[in-house]
Amino acid sequence: MTRRLLASVVALLLVACGTSPGVRTERADQAPPRPSTDGGSAVPSSQPTTETADTGESGDTGDTGDGVGDVLFPDLGNPGLDVLHYDVDLSYDSITDTIEGMVGLDAALTTDRTEITLDAIGLATSEVTVDGRTARAVTDGPELRITLPEPASAGDEIRIEVAYRAATAERSSAIGLPNGWFNTTGGSYVLNEPDGARTWMPCNDHPSDKATYTFTISVPRGVTAVANGALIEQRAEGTRDVWVWQEQRPMATYLILLLTGDYEVVESTGPGGLPLVSAILRRDRAEMQPFLDVTPGMIEFFEELFGDYPLDGYGIAITDSFGGLAMETQGRSLFSRDDFSDGGLGPGQQLLLAHELAHQWFGDAVTPARWQDIWLNESFATYGQWLWMENIR
């Protein structure tokens, strides 16, 4: 992650250095359950199944969530829950800047539970089901608190489905930098590190809980939707196009890529037949070719140092964002066109491309279980970028 990297890392390290060494951080699937509470009322199943449990604004980040004991971000994560797979089915309206749809989670319980929570901020939830049965739920500060239809035991696997609607807008992260859903002219992109995913989808928004994903994104006809993984289907439905992407390697929520807009999906192959799938704004197609061309050789270089490329494919995605954006979104790194628009492959562009590619080994394939170890991601990627710069000198 190079986006305002110095400010981000310094902020995280300052917080980490100020915490007690006696605080123990636990993985999301090992944290003890929070006792069930009766706070907030739920409505009958014939009505929308969620309401706000307190008198504050729904999803107020000033409230405290259950969390999994992360020293830097104590609100994040959900005790007793190990998400195995997400089905993210969204319809995006770029005119009204809203999304609506359903997120399904296949999850295993790691402790006995009568309720579970999901990280969720600013989501208007209309229905929640567990294993096909309507479940009572309340918005409780930064979380959606769901009462299970019947008590469940550690080791049980359940299917949770949440239907919701949300206004798409960037928010300020816990470290003061913008993240969440960004609207652009005719499209959008997301930035999720460290806590942005919960602002546009209900999830277990902590890096200790990695899962596989299927993204089904509905957009106006002629608009392209791009997400992590492989494109497995594209179809027309009335006046809209539906794009289906599947990420089969476990991924943390902060590494989600989701773009909509006037993109061309460019396919080629890398070392050993590795699929290379990139997303380039159509108006920039010719100017971006040098950055596509350098990628296979860069992968080969890092494979000699770090071992075989660890994921199922790679590519770059260049979006219409503020300058300085560079993010190691899994399997398809995200960049700003402002930093590449002249088509020149100079030292700055080489550095950005190398840094985010190195993250695919360090940060994506191997991910820290707690945010205070983010320096490991950045130190390895920074080391990798300078090895590349020395190589091309």
C-alpha cells in the first residue's frame, strides 16, 4: 500500500508503540464470545428485521463493537465467527449513488453462540436470514447484531444472508484517511484498508478472517464491473449488465477490489502461463500499455527471489482517483491514472508497480492476523521495490 504510505504507517506505529505489551491480540476465530444482551428490540418477521438498538445514529463509529481484541482497531472483527465464503450480490446506481443487494456468508462457528455480529456501518438492512430462517437483528453501533433462530455450537456451519441498501460515499477511516466507496464520473471504486469494507457490505472486517468470494455486480448497460479473481460470467439482464467474478484464494476484506466504469478488460499471459487480467479505462488504453508490458518481467524477477507467484492470476487496475493511490488489492493491484497518465515508465511508476506486486507475496498470500504487524507487509514490499529498482538501474 503506497497511498499516503508514510502518514498511514507512522500513524499505525505510533498507536502500536503506545499500547501495553501485555495486551493479547487474538485471531477472529479464537476470541471469546461476548455474552448475549437484550439491548435493543427486534421487530416481527413480517416487518423489516432490523432496527437501531440505541438512540444514536445508525452505525455511529463512536460506539464500541465487540471486536476480536485488535490493539489498533478494537471495534473490528466478530467473535466466534470464521467466514469461509462471501457471495456479494450488488446492484449499483451511479445516478443516485446507491447500492442495494444481498451479501451471503458461509461461516463456521468457533464457539457456542446464541447471537453473532457483523461489522456494518451506514447500511439500511431490510432482511436477515440464517439457514433460510428469518433472524432478528439490530443495528448496534458499528455492528449488525443477529440473534440466531436457535442456539448453535462450536463447529456448526451456518449460512447468513443480509439484504440491504446503502448510499455510496467515502468515509474517514479510523486513522483519518479516506476509505470506503468512492463515486467517480460514471463509475466507482472502493478502498478498504483498514476498515472500509464494513461501510458498504456487512462482513467480518478483520484481516485474521480470510475467505473466498463470488462477486455478482449489476451495473447500467455498457458499464464494466471488475472485482478480484477470475471473470466467470458476463450477461445482460434487461437494461443492465451483470459481471460475475470469483476469488478462490482466501482473502482479507481490506484487499477487496471493486470497480465500475468505462473499463476495458485486457487479458494476456505471464510466466508459466499465469493469467494476467487488467482493467484499464478505455480512454487511457494506449497510454497504459507500457505498464502492462513490464508486468510479466517483474513477476519473473520476484519469483526468482520469493518463489513461485502465490495466487491464481495477476493484473493491474488503473482507476480515475486522486493521485498517490496504490493498493495491493489481491491479484489485481489498484492505481490512480493521475500517476500513469503520460504513459511514461519512469522511476516513480516502476516503484509503484513493483511495490504492489511484491505485496502479493507479503500481505495478500500471507496476511497479518493483527493490524499492529502491518509493518511486516510494508517492509517486505519496500524491500522488494528497491530490489527491482536496483535490477533496472
